[in-house]
Amino acid sequence: MEYFILTALALIAFFSLAYWMYNAWLQLQERKWTFTLKQDNNKALSSLRITAYERLTVMLERITPQAMVMRHNTGGMSAQALQLELIRAVREEFEHNVSLQIYVSADCWAKMIEAKAETTQLIKIAFTRLPSGHSALELSGEILRIEAEVGNPAIRQALHAVRIEMARNY
């Protein structure tokens, strides 16, 4: 009877140890599988993120006042027509790239929003400095003067944020 109890206790201990080792092994396999899956996802996501950083940089360069004026100033336009065209172009450029916010940090995206708002504000301020009835050429000159005076710090900060995030992640 004594041997039977000792044998039963030994079997219980053995199966308990085997069960514990099997669970530990399963958890290890699950962690390996999860790590591999995340690694594969990161490889796929990595190229998308790099593309997003590139597109955001292009967007910021395209909405600089100097680039906007050079691209959208057509002869014979009124200052008001140019102002509306420039604001529309900034809005469209931003809306075209709005989906990229899922690839960047909230702070970086906030800087993109600030850059858009500052550029739009600069265009509006330039328009209000001109008396009514002026040409698009005069508005263009005023926009470029204001940009030369104050620069466009929000765009520079947004570009800097993109570069820092890119360097941090790659």
C-alpha cells in the first residue's frame, strides 16, 4: 500500500511537471510565432511608412508659398481669384495626403496641420494687405515679401518632425 501511494504521488508529480513543461513550451512557440508575424508585418509596414514620409515631404514642399505662387499664378488673374486658387490648392494637397496620418505620430501630424494652417493664413494676410482691385502678380509679390520676412516656420518644423521620425524609425 505504501508503494502504491508513493507511486501515485510520483505519477502525479511527473504528469504535473510534464503538463507545466508542455504549457511553457506552447507559450514559447506562441511568442516565437507572434514575433515572426510582427517582424513580417513590420517589413511590409516599413515600406509604406517610408513612402508616407516621402509623400509628406513632397506635400510640405508643394504648399510652401513660393512654390504655390510659381505653380498657380497665371496672367490676367485678379488677386482675389489667386487667393482662392492658392487656398483651394493647399486644401486639396492636404486632403489628398490625409490618409498618411496613420503612418506618423500624432505630434508629427499635428505639425502638418499647423503647416497647412500657417500657409493658408499667410495667403490671407497677404491678400488683406493689398487694396481691392489688385492683380495676382501684386498678390504674388506680397506673399513672397511676407514669406521672406517671417519665413514659414510651421513648414520647417513639420519637415524637421518628419526627418526626426524617419531617423528614429530607420
